[in-house]
Amino acid sequence: MESQRVVVVVEDAAAARAALQWAVGNFIRGGDSITLLHVCPPARSRRKSRRLRLAGFQLALAFKDLCNGIAEAKVEIVVTEGELGETVVATVNKLGATTLVVGVHDKSFLYGAPSPYSRVRSLGCRVLAVRHHATARDGFLNAELTQIETISLQ
């Protein structure tokens, strides 16, 4: 099987962590390339920008620990600045990702567009949107998966 290039949106939200945990347990295979992408909001000062980037990198490092159980997976961290939705779309397309994994929550970038799927349509890959449910029993993650296929109609 061909290796995948998976981009995971890293946010300080339980849904984002649950999405990565779900992907590690159910989707990502050994030999896949994983990019942990954190997007910082634009900052006016250099000092604040540096502080936001450092906090984003530390958050991504915590997410990287969740990937330790995947044999031979190549994990990289990308921390960048910009508007979340536009930057995720641009980065995913630039990297040539096969899959985007995103945690769905009330402030998810997927909801910020005029229509829920307008940003998704501009992606050239599969989107796995995982909604985290707060209840976990017996150590099992309670999550709901929505796969959004991006196809162009002729």
C-alpha cells in the first residue's frame, strides 16, 4: 500500500486531540507522513508573534507524543501565522496531502465559511472531521467520524 500524507490541524481544543487520537488508532499506518499544523492568528508586534508561535509549537509537541505508537511514521510540525481556514487550505494543497484530519467543535474553521463545505471544496484531498464527545468509558475514546469526500461534478 502506498504511504499517505496526512495533515492534522492542531488546536487547543479537546476535539483536535480526539481527532488525532482517532486517526492514530484507526487510520494512520506505519510509513505515513504526518504533518501537525498549527496556525497562529496574525499579531501586530514581533514579540507577541514570537510568543504565539512558541505556544503553538509547544502544543504541537504535545500532539506529537500521541504519534509515538506509529512505527516508521514521519512526523513533522508546521507552525505558521494567518487566518485559520485560508492557511489550512493553502498548506494542505501546498504539501499535496492525501488526507486532512480536523477536530470539529463549536469554533471550528469549517463553520466560519459562508457555507459549511465551501472551504472543503477547495481542498484536493479527503477530509476526516472527528467530533469528540465528552463521555469516555473504560478508557475508550467516544468520537464520531464524518468523512467529507471532495469531488468535482462535471
